[in-house]
Amino acid sequence: MGLSSVVSRCYRQLPRCHPIGRRLFATSATLPPRNYAQIIPPYETLVSNLSAISKTILGSRPLTQTEKILYAHIWDPNELDSIVRGETYLKLRPDRVAMQDASAQMAILQFMLSGMPTTAVPTSVHCDHLIEAYEGANRDVKAAEVTNKEIYDFLQSAAEKYGMSFWRPGSGIIHQIVLENYAAPGGLMLGTDSHTPNAGGLGTIAIGVGGADAVDAMAAIPWELKAPKIIGVKLTGRLNEWTSPKDVILHLVGKLTVRGGTGHIIEYFGPGVETLSCTGMATICNMGAEVGATTSLFPYTESMHRYLSVTRREPVAKAAASNRYYLSADLHAEYDQIVEINLSELEPHINGPFTPDLSTPLSKFASLVKEKGWKDEIKVGLIGSCTNSSYEDMDRVTSIAKQALKKGIKPKAGFFITPGSEQIRATIERDGQIAVLEQVDGKVLANACGPCIGQWKRSDISTDEENAILTSFNRNFRSRNDGNAKTMNFLASPELVTAMTFSGKLTFNPMMDTLVDKDGNPFKFSSPYGDELPDAGFDTGNPNHHAPPVSYPNSKTEIKIPPTSSRLQLLTPFPPFPGHEFKSLRVLIKVRGKCTTDHISAAGPWLKYKGHLENISNNTLIGAVNDDNGKVNVVKNVLTGEVSIIPPVVPQLGTETLEFWAEYLGPDGSIPDVARHYKENDVAWIVIADHNYGEGSAREHAALQVRYLGCPLIIARSFARIHETNLKKQGVLPLVFANEDDYTLFNGGDLVDTVDVVGIEPGKDVIVKLTKADGSVKEIKTNHTMSKDQIEWFMSGSALNRIAARTESKQ
């Protein structure tokens, strides 16, 4: 027996994620060396900055890991006299930007208006959102390359012009690619996707933002963030056999709820941290977005060192190991809130349906199914995505599939696998996992987002059929995965999804229940097992799916935008603040209950229009529930006195989207139709919203579209962090009721005047006058969180207008 076999066998006999050093793995030699200068954070500068700030501003008090990394990235410490969590706005200097193809379109269109010749920080573009899951990996990628050719040509030409790294379709999901290539402990990264915090599994403060925020970093403008409060999550013990890292966050989301992390960064610490794999920690950080947290973060561990080494980043691992003080919390560091989780006592969880914070331990889930009267059937099981597609995930899943093969059984439900990257796909193909999964009728989809974000051409159910799917995804809002509002998506670990898919029943508990094998005998699954990392190292796969290590700008490159395109459209700057109070603002809609960015700017078929503001604006708020009538996407047009019955027309929609409209709108009309009519008649309108308005994705279109259609302000009981920032970036004023019960005073069609917008200042209340249909008037007090710089954005018409003005003044 060779030495490598002995090491491998010994490792597998250790408890999962045992923190011992592993040998350095062989990796594919087909790729050129990495550009480590663009990956390794400037530790010497960061540590020096932190030391100065700690002494002059913080009084040398013990610091959390979050504070160390954030404060070390402050643009100019001399501008601050103090830092108060939850109050002080920090101007930060990010190290990197990453953008997925759907959001990159609008971000690049905005960057083009900045006047910059190249991006100021390393920036990457990842083609992962526009590939529809239907026939399988190769066919789906090829179909996407035809369908989305003008988008990919635009992104690639812009990347060449401005010096951005371009990851072509099929290369993988943005968050997995970042984890494998760019994430580094102690770095600060912005990503135009809400699950950017995935990189926290490698000790990076990675924050999901809108495209306008990304433009700040790309244009060398200080990026602003209110100093977050910090939730400390203390982990003790070690995960049991059926429990996975996914269950840590499924449990935590249930405790904190979808609003519980707003304004906070979640920082993990404690002895249990060292028992987790790097990719397991990434899973936990990824789904931390579901509690509204700014991001999530783990301290530097041996598993991070191992992962950096096996992904060809040994110099990064060495540099991080030399700066461990900077990459963990000080003893006695203070948190604003502490949650303790004993991993040894944690059991598998299933979350859902329709919200990620409805968390149920597996032992109680069958009773919940019976209590709710849900049909005891799993229609489809889906594993993978950016949340759970690591080598460890796939190896553990395969261990379950092998048991099923041995017993001669197949899944009773559809079974789909989404590898997170070409590197993962190639490695699990080489090591045999794909062959096993295909033998149990698993269908391997493209290395892309697919069903997780609604890019799923589903053919196994009829329209509007009530059904249940089980997924290892991160988000499960109504209609999100397949456009069917009656599809119940339950979130679980990939190993639990796989085991339950073989039963086809929601009530099946693989820890306790049995199945029947081919001979009619009962059997129970043994607990899953798998290697943290591949013994033979990662196979990097098709070299064409990798971006070059260095991308140089070429000013001569012409950015490709077809003049007749229905999918790409150059932007026109928004007008500045008019200089007087807003008068006779019309309430377009009073939104009832949950209103996520999926409700404000739908995905699915609409993703194809993310580069065309005029066209995509025709989906604005089509998922919102009107509190006046309890209907979705139905409002009264007060100018005509009638409910619109004609859905807005988008050029070149085609049959597919017309069917989409018929399904979503029914016979009653649409919110964007009325909004456009108001705009055409010079009537500015506003939205009245409930709690956590804009929850979910970092989708800045949810802010761009309302601004484009004529909305200057929104009043809500509360806002989700990313969406509130996106509104500010686009020149929309987000106001919060000082008394949240005042929400009940409003109705659609009411008139609103502002009193204190002229002369608005940080911390100063804004009074609005509400005029009802009967002529009665009431003054309502609202608050805002606008900083001095954000007020300048508002006055300029948008943050981009401000950036462009500064760029022009320097020329």
C-alpha cells in the first residue's frame, strides 16, 4: 500500500473535519500560475492601519474579528473621531468586486457613465444566472450561449475594455468561483449578489450590494457602510453523523428570523469552529443572508489553510498564517448579542415552506406535515447550488446513493444535481461520484444557478399544481424556483434531500425509518460520510472555463450593444432633486406583508431584460399584495378611476413571456401599467410598505425600476439593508414610520406632501402630510438613515451622478 493510500485511509477514519494537517494535493497543471498580488490582502498595510485606529480611536480595547477587518479598511482614519456600532458611517476601501451576469449588466452600464478608463480594484464577471435548467448541462449551456449571445458579448467586451476577469457560461456559480480563486482571509470584497457572504467561509468580509455600490469600489470612490453591530455565535461540540454545516444555519435562521440580523455582521467563534470544513463554513455564511445580516464571518482555521493549499493558493495560506492575530477576535471582545449552539446536540433541520426561517427539527417534521395537511409527497429533490455543492457535500451524498444502488432502489422523486463550478464537476466526474448519481437516475445540470433562482423549465407538473420540492438551496420564497406559487420548497442539507428523495415522502426520517429493497426486505440508510477534500486534488476541468490570471484593460475595445436590442439599453442619468418639497405624491400601492425583491422585480423569464431598464420595468411590483383589495398586482388608476385591464407591452417578448403574463396577471391588470400612466401624466407616486421591505436578493433593479417609473420616495415600517442602500444610490428617499402604526392610515390613491426634505440633514426627522380622499389632512413623522454623503447622492439625483461629476472635475 502506497503512502498516499495510507494517509487517505487514516484521514477517513478520523472524525469528520478533524483539524489535522493534510498533505499538499496534486492539482491540474493545465492552468497558468495565479496572480497572487491581486489575491493576497495587503496585510502589512491593514495591520498598520488597524494598530493606529485602535490606539487613537478605540482606546486599544479588545476587538472582534469583524472590527479588525472592517476598521483596517477605513479609507481615511483621520476623518473619524470615534466609531460607534450601529451609528457611525464608515468610508471603506474594498479589495475586490465580483459580479454575476444578471446584475453585472446594469452595474457595467452605470460604470460606463463614470468616465473611468479601468476598474480601480480587481473585478470579475461570472456568467451563471442566465442558464436555464432543462435538458442537462451541455445542452443547457449551449442553448444559453445562443439565447444570451448579445448579453455575453456585451459583458465580455466590457470586461476586455475595463480590465475585468470574465468567467464564461459553464464555468460555475459566482460564489463557488470566488471561494476557489479569489477569497482570502482578512480581505474586504463587494459582490452584486446577496449570497456574496459565502466567502466568509474563507475569512473574507464579503458583502452583497447593488451595482451602484460596486461602481463605488470600481471607480475608486470610498464605499460607505454604517458600522454594523455584531452577533457572536459561539459554537461548541462536534456535528453528529446526520447533521451537517447546513443545519447550523437552518437552526440559526429559525432563531433569528429573516429580520433578526439586519444591521449586524454574524461572527462565529468557539471551539466548535475548528471542527468544520472550510466549505462547510462557506455554506453557513452563504445562507446568513436569509436573516438580513450584512455578512457572516469565520476566524482563520486549519481547514481554511488546507482549502487554500488544495486550490493552488499556498502563498495566500502562508501569508494568512503569519497574520493570525488579525484574523480572529481578541480575548474578551464584546458582541452586541451572543447565540450559543452546541453542535453535538444539533439535529438535522428542514426549513419552509415559503420562508427560510420556518425551521423544524427533523424529528418533528413528520408531525408538522400531518398537522398542516400537506400531501405526503416529494415531487423533486434538488441538490447543489452555490450553497451546497462542495466536494464534501457531493461525497457524502454519493455515500447515500451507493447504499441505494446496493439495495437496488431508485429515487421515488425527480433528482437533480447542480455542481457549483467546473472544478467541482470535473473532480466528481474523475472520482466517480457523478457516475453513481447518474446510476440512481440523477440528472446533472449546468454549473450555474438554475432552479435555485427560477431558471428551471419544469415539465413534471401542471401549471398552478400544489406540490413539494426538497432542496439544498438557500432561499424558498413563493414562486421563486419554478414560477408556481403553489410549489412548496423545503430547505435541507444535500444528504437529507437525497435520502428523502429515495422515499418520495415528506414524512420520511432517514435516521429512524426504513425503506424496502429490491428483494422486499426493509433497510435503513447508514449515516452519510465523505472526504472534506479530494485525495487526488482538484481537477480544474476545461481550461476554457477559466479566466486568465491577469486581465489588462484595452481602451480600444468597442463595447457591444446592438442598436435594436430589447435586452440592452444605454442609461440616461436620473434628474437631480428639484430643489423644492414634493407635492401631491400619489400612493400607487400600500403593500401588505412580505415584499421581497422577487416581488418588486421578478426573476425567472425577466432575467433576460436586466440590461434594459425600460423593458424590465414592466415587472415592477407585480408580486406585491395590495392591502386595499388583498389582490396581487392590482391597483386602481385614480386618473381614470378604473382598474387597468391591459398588461404593459414589452417589445419582442415572445410567446414564453406572454404566457408568463397570463399566469401572473390574470384578467385584472398590473401595477407597472398604472405607474407608467402616472409617469406619462407627470404624476409622481410613492409606495407605502410593511416590515422588511426589499428582503432577499441584492437586486438593484428593484430600486432602479421604481425610480425610472417616477417614484421619489418610499415609506415603510422597516427596510432590508441592501434594498435601502440601493434606493439611496438611485436617488430614492427611504423613510421609516416613527410610529409604525401610522402605516394603517394610508390607502392607495392618497396624496402625500413632504415638509422637511429641503434642508434634510443626518438624524433629522422628515414630516409628511397625508391627504385622504375626504379631504382630511394628517401630519406623519418619519425617520431616515441618510448620511451626509448619501444626502449628496439624493440631491444629485443618484450616487452615479455624484461620481460622474467628481470624475469630470478631475479631468
